[in-house]
Amino acid sequence: MIEVFRIAVATLVSLLLFLVVLKVIWNLCLPYGMIRLKEGEGVSTFPLIEFVPLMIAILIAWVVGLTGWFSPKSIGFVGVVLISTSYVHFFVVLMVTGFVRSRQM
């Protein structure tokens, strides 16, 4: 019975982390889509979409005592690195694009 519970919890944590990964992929693709937008059109990044599932996954892993790849420390480290990298990429692409466009005028 305990093993079934651990599998169910690991599956729930995996689904939450899948949401985080989907949002990271969105963040990596978003600046290229924004480059193609016309003036006045906007896009929201809404960072809570990746931080809330990550925090819930860390909390569940901590409460249940998951270890290995699903330990709270591993989940937190990998999640923060992925999210941070996606936002750095986002801003760098937009800054380079702004610089290139300002030189073309």
C-alpha cells in the first residue's frame, strides 16, 4: 500500500514538473514570437505559472520524503536553474533584437 502511495505521489510530482517544463519551453519560444508582433500587440509572461507548480512539487516531495531525482533539493535546484535560464534567454534575445532594430533605423 505504501509503494502505491509513493508511485502516486511521484506521478503527481512528475505532472507538476511537466507543467514547469512546458512553461520553460514557452519562455524559450516567446521572444521569437514577440519579435514578429506588430507595434501595440502584447504578450504576458506571468511567472507564477512555473513557480507555483514548482513550489507545490517541492512541498509534496518534502512531506513524503522522496529521494534521488525527486528529492526536494534536486527538484528545487533543477527547477530554479531552468526557470532562471529561460528568463535570461528571454531578455537577452529581446535586448539583442532591440539593439539590432535600433541600428537599422
